[in-house]
Amino acid sequence: MINTLSLLALVSGAIAATFTVEVGQGGQDAFSPSTVTAAIGDIVTFKFDSRHDVAQGPFDSPCTSQSGIYSGIMSSGEFSVKINSTDPIWYYCSVSNHCQNGMVGVINPPSSGDSLSSYSSAAANAGRSVPGSGVSGGIVGSNSASLFGESGPASSTTSGSASSSSAAASSASSAAATSGSAAASSATRTSSASTSATSSGASTATSAGAADHVKAFGYAGVAAIAAAIMA
């Protein structure tokens, strides 16, 4: 039987997601999408298509940086941020007058009150844009989301990321199968080894099966799967 902590870790990893935000796609001074709703543990990857940056700033002072997230100015590549809180993260591009022209965005916008449209309107009146003092709050690099050590996202806002997720799931299944075969071979040597390998193999198979079910059913199926495993 899987203990509670193992089950929680399994479920948490299975439902983590990676969201991709295009930065300057098609030569436009914009973030696309400009709004992302992410859970704790999810990863937001900014993919740069032209010369811009991503700087976090307070809602009541648009185009002004604060400690937190800053990518540095990039013309290509990726900058990935792991979400550690569901508090709103307001951000903008500090290059030239991009912020004043509406190149702003938000992660986890509040359900009421402060809005991205209000932030953008206030940004239009900002005297200047202030960049961050150095890269912080994320990781720069190609395929930077993988550097967080995640086993792979269960869902994504892009088809490319979804394909990567599927490949990761297939690799995990192959690894589980190989591990099971090794355990079975070892089990034929001694009766005590057989008992240990059988117990380990059953636990591994149950964990792999639970992960497959969680990924298949998503958030809606987590509670049902957890109840079935713990019964």
C-alpha cells in the first residue's frame, strides 16, 4: 500500500503543468498570452522571439521593477519561472517604451479588483521603464523548464509542450517496466529476495498505475484515484 506522503508526492508531480508565454512573437511588442493562471509548482516559460525582457513590478507602479522576477534582455531562448505562490505577479518589458505601449502581463490575476487592463492603462502614463538589476527568480536557457528537475508537465498551453509531456510519460513507463523485469529476475535467486522483490514490484506498479490514471483524468480525477489506492 502506498503511504499518504508518497501518494501526495505522486499526485502533486502528476498534475504540475508548464505554460509557455511567447515574447515578441511575430515582431509584436506583446506577451502572448498576457494572462496565465498557474498553480503552485507549475512552471511558466517565457519564450523570446525578439529583443525584450520580463521584469516583475508592483501593480500600483507600472514599468518599475521590484525584487522577484527579471530575465535580463534577451533576443532568443527561454526564461522559466517556477510558481511558489498564487499571489498575482505583474510584469512588463522594460526595453524602450514597450511597457508604456502596453507590453505587460500577469500571472494569477485576482478574481476582482486589480486588473490587467487597469495596469496597462496606468503604464501608458509611466515616465520611464526601469529594468531589474540582474537575472533573478527564474532560469535562463534552452529548455530551461527541465532544469527545475521536474519529471515532466501533465498539461501545457502549447502543442509542443504537450508532445514533450507525452514523451516524458512514455519514458517513465519504459523505466518502470525495466525496473519490474530486473526485480523479477532477482526474485528467482532466493526466497527472501523473491519476497522483497515482489513487494517492491507491486509498489512500483501501483505507483506507475496511479500516475497514469492521474495524468489521464487530470484534476477532476485526482480525488477518486487517491481514494481507490488508499482503500
